[in-house]
Amino acid sequence: PSDRRALHTVVSDVTSLTRAIADASVSRIIIAPGHYALTAELSVARSVIIEAEVIGTAVLDAGETVALSYGEKDESRRVMSVEMGSTDTVQLIGFNVTGGAVAGGSKNVRPLIR
């Protein structure tokens, strides 16, 4: 067992959110209330807790306004991708996700997260 305390950080813009996700020393990311207009897909590849400071007051928005039809050029993006190892745990708590789409899919697809 480690005596090291888990590092928590509060983020209030997309740049600090992206940096916190990439920083393996941060185990809990608190998202301050606000609208976060993403310019790229967020990528999570480790154990982390990402949660809204106040439930329902933080919005991660990929900016997609129209779902693409099958066969159209894929210029859409997801809001977030999560690629975990067998021992990783990712918790997403209390924030809203919008504006994400993939070609052939529909806007704001809500996968089941357990």
C-alpha cells in the first residue's frame, strides 16, 4: 500500500482538462461549471475519475450539429474515447455530453456506461 495521496485538480477550460487527463499523477478531475467547446476528441487511457463540481453544470460539447448520413465524408468526432487496460477504472460523474457524432451514427449517441 502506498502512503501517497491521490492528486485532485479542478479545471475550468479545455486546455486544463486535456492536460489533467494526460497527467498520470492526477486521479480525480473536477470540472468547474461551464460550457467546454472541444476542438478535439478527449482521450482517456488510464484510471481516472472525471466529475462535475456541481452535477449538471458542466457541458462537454464536440460542436457537431448535424449527424452524417451513411457514406458521407466523416468529419465528425466523438466527445471522448476511453481505452482502458484490464485493471483500469474510469468514472464519469455528473456532467453533460453533447455535440458528438460519428459517420453513420446519430447525434448525441448515449452508450450504456457501467
